[in-house]
Amino acid sequence: MKQFSLSGSLRESVGRQNAAELRRKGDIPGVIYGGNSSTHFSITTKVMDKIMASSDTLELLIDIDGTVRHGLIQEVQRHPVTDKVVHIDVLELVPGKEVKTALPVRVTGNSEGVKAGGRLAINYRKVRVFGKPEELPNEILLDITNLKIGDMIRVREIALPGCKVLEAEAAAVVAVQATRASIAAATADKAPEGKKKK
């Protein structure tokens, strides 16, 4: 996974009043858990905005008072009215200990079906997986070069050594769908020679 380094400040007190005060100052409270102990910390809104702007699944390297903890964001809590991030939960990554996360889907190649007038549908922007931190890739890369209209790549066709994909096996991750233009072109090609439009 791609890594993102940031600095966090240790929270000396925990509670609603402390969290509200942090937010007033432009900071976001959070907790990292899953390792030997849980740690409450805060980060700046500016740093959080950079994290949220990334479409990648990021391994956070959080420096809290000189101690670097590795983790994955598990939950982001937002304000119901402003939609601003008000709290983050981070799962600490422990080598050899499997975790659940979602990896971004990227496509490569120029689909034959798209060149013939079809439309590429990416049904999953991210796919949920289960695996050890050291075996999780940056992304799920799918080659769509040979996909014709009506073809798709299903979950069961994704190969992730050392990891398990948690989506339904028959679900189509990407598919090339027919369009009106492609249907019209196919109909014209099948029409008798004398009836083809000139």
C-alpha cells in the first residue's frame, strides 16, 4: 500500500469537551487501536483534507510524540449538517495480522468493445479484501484490452496472492455495455447487403 506520513498530537484528556475544543482550534480527534494499546491523538484539518483527497488506500505512518504507528483508517465520522470530519478511527497494522480494507480498482488497456462503441462501466471503485498488511497491494489492476461488448471481469477472476476478496464472486467489477450507437452499428452490419444504409 501507498504510505502517508503525518504528525499527530497526543491527547492528554479524552471526552466530549476536549474533542469540541480541538475542533474549535481546527484539529480532528482520533484513536488508533488494534495493537498493544489504544492511543488517542489529534491531527490538523489540513492533513486530514490531504488524506481524504486521495483515492488510494493509504497506510498511515502517524508520528505521535516520537513514536511512529502504522495504521489504516477504519471509520470517518462526519458532522450531520456540515459534513466536516469530526473524528477518525485508525486500526493499527501489525505485521502478520490480517486486516480488512478496500483497495482501489484501476483499469489498463483499450477495450475492443469500447472501440466498437460500447461503454465501460466500473461497478466497483474499491473492492473489499482481507489480508496481511505486508501482502496488500497498492491497487487492483484489471486489463480490459480483450473485453468485447457484453464481456465483464468478475470478482472470482481477480488474483490477489495472499489475500481474499470479500465481494460476491459472481459480481461484475467492470463490464463493457452496449450503447444505442453500438447496437445500431451491429444491426447495420447484419443487415442484407441490399438493405444496408449507403
